[in-house]
Amino acid sequence: MKNKTKTIKFAFKMSLPVLFGYLFLGSAFGISLYEIGYNWIWAIVISLLVYAGSGQLLLVSMIASHASLASIAVMTFFVNSRHIFYGLSFIEKFRSYGWRYPSLIFSLTDETYGVNTSFNTTPKDVDEGDARFLIGIFDHMYWIVGSIIGNLAGQLIKIDFTGIDFSMTALFVVIFLDQILASKSKLPGFLGIICALVCLFIFGPDKFLLPSLIITVALLLGMKPLLDDKKEVM
């Protein structure tokens, strides 16, 4: 028998690392949005409907430069195209959760993906589908609250907020390291690092992300039988 209270507590506990990161990073977005003349209501609307992290920070700069809607759409697609690969690795599992499926896909940000991959099973009295669904909801709420706080802080506190956007990078690194330490096989993590470094050297810092993801996914798919065999042995 699944316990709803324990499921909520489990989801909240798993989402806590994202809470602190999203309050800071959401604040960075809220501050940036205020600086180009948009109040906290716009911060809520954009965070609720777009919810794209770095894509929202890009959106602010493109709005400020009076970019066309088509340009914004294309740039947002390229910046967030990595989420295609996140979705592919969870699509079958999420489909099995029924009505939660659309929300699970929409809420699959970098950090939420990291949390979802940090556990393969849940305690026996916790509903896994509800837990993953709630993790996505909690994370989205943290981002919206952070964007509101940042927008209001931009109005009330006149200080230099330079560097606050680095909190997303720091958060993702922590989740990634925690995932590697908890995983039985370290190969996928180290393979991803090597592919990223090689592509960074070849394509440069502005264009390395998408090719490194493509190569990593292709290699992992090719090595899937080997990885599955190692899991069975362990």
C-alpha cells in the first residue's frame, strides 16, 4: 500500500538540492527581467509557461535587443535542444505513469533530470510515479518563487548581482557528482566528461554542447549490451 504522506515527503527531500539553486538562479532571471522593465507579474507568467532556465535568461537579452519572435524561437530551441536527449531516456517510464506524463515531460529541466536519474527505485511505501511527478512540481514552484523574489529584490535592493547566474552551473555539477558517486557503473559519467572535453576543444565553448550530447548518447546506445551485462553481474 502506497502512502501519500511518505510520497510527498520523499519527493520534497529529493528536490531540496534544487530548491536552493533555483531560488538563486530564478532570482537572477527575475532581476534581469526587472532591469529591462518587466515587473513580477511577467516573471510569474514567463516562468510558468516557458520554464527554460538558461533559455529564460537568453529570452531577457533578446527582448532587450528587440529580437524578432522567430529569432527568439530558433535560439531557444538550440539552447534547450539538450532536453530532447533527457526526454528520450525517460519517455517509456514517464508514459507508464498515465496522466502525469505531460507534466513530467514539461518539467524535465537539467536539475530535475539529475534528481530523477539519482534513484532507480523508491521505498516500498512510496509511489514512484507520484514522487517523480511531485519532484517536477516542487522544482517548478521553486523556480517561480525565485523569479518573483529576484524581480522584487531588483526593485528594492540596489546592489551588484553579477555572477548570481553561476548558481545553476554549480548546482548541476553537484548533482552530477552525487549521481556518479551513487551509480554502480562510473562509465557513463566519465564517458560524458571525455566527450564534452573533446567537443569543447573541437567546436569551442559556444557550440560544443549539442555535438557532445549526440556523441555521448550514440556511444552509450552502442555500449548498452555491455553496460547491461555489468549490471547483471553486480
